[in-house]
Amino acid sequence: MAKDYFVYAGGSFEKIKLKELLEYTKTQHPPLKIWSARLSTGVFGLPDCKAGNRGPKESNEVLLSLGEEGINKFVELGFISCSVCHPEETPDFWETIRSAVSQKYSLSSLESYVDKKMLPFDARRLSWEELLSIMGRAPNRIYLPKDLSEQDLVQFQERFTRIRFALPKVGYYNPAVAERFTEYLV
């Protein structure tokens, strides 16, 4: 059974079967680029990314978008570029998102935008208020930075409470454990 995914195109998110989406993009001239975003990490990139293709890909964990409009929406929602598949190497990437990055993060160069010291991995930056109203449920887990304070975690939990969603498991990437995820106790 083909899964439906939320896809941003034409100014809104719609649930579309992946096969239908692929067929649609081929009818466009030039074909529209498909972008993929993982809600658990706050990272977007290419749909065939090695890192993005690990683990679950349920409809509450992945968003897709089309073309320039879609990549700009991902930036607006707080997603950052993947350090594995490097979407920034796609032709016209920076020209396409420059304005959105400047508006969202006050950054003026591609080098600053992809520098994970300037803009580190942190799914707290996502616009959960907008995303959860679209998706109707949170991902199964959310990756946050390591060594967050209890106050940071409580603030994040309160954000979910305000939008009437239970906070899923939150934790950080840990390559030393089999699951590669160490959960915070909130």
C-alpha cells in the first residue's frame, strides 16, 4: 500500500501518494525538484540521501516539497540543510533561498547558512505550531542538542502543551548506542 505524504506545493500542504507526486513532477517543464525534510531532526535535503533513508519514514516524520517555493517554505519553517547529501550543491540553491535565509536567520552567505557552528542541528527551531496543525501528530522522536538544561527541556515541553500536543521522546544523537538516540527525561 502506497503511503501518503504531506507535500508543499502551490502555497499549501496536501497529502499525496509518492507515486502520484513522482508522476506529476515529470510532467512539469523543467521537472520540479523534490525536497525532503525530517521532522525529527529539523534537516532537509535530497530525497535519496543516505542519512534520510535510514529509519522510519511515516507520514508524520517526513515532509516533501516541490521546487523553489517548497525549499523556501522549508527554510521558513526552520529546517536547515543536510550535512550528508549537501543540498547546497544543487544548482541555484543559494540564489533560491538567499532571501528566506536572510529573513529567517539574518545570515547573508551560503557559508554561514551551512556552517553547523553558526546554525547547529536543533529541532526546537522548527515551527512546530504550524507543522503540527498541518500534520495532526508529532513524529515519534525529536533530536535536540546534547547537554540541554532541564529548563530548556521544560520550555520545549511547554511549547507542545500550548499547542495541545504531547511531547514525543526527545533526546540527542548518540553514535555510541545501537539506537543512536539517547532520550532526555522530561
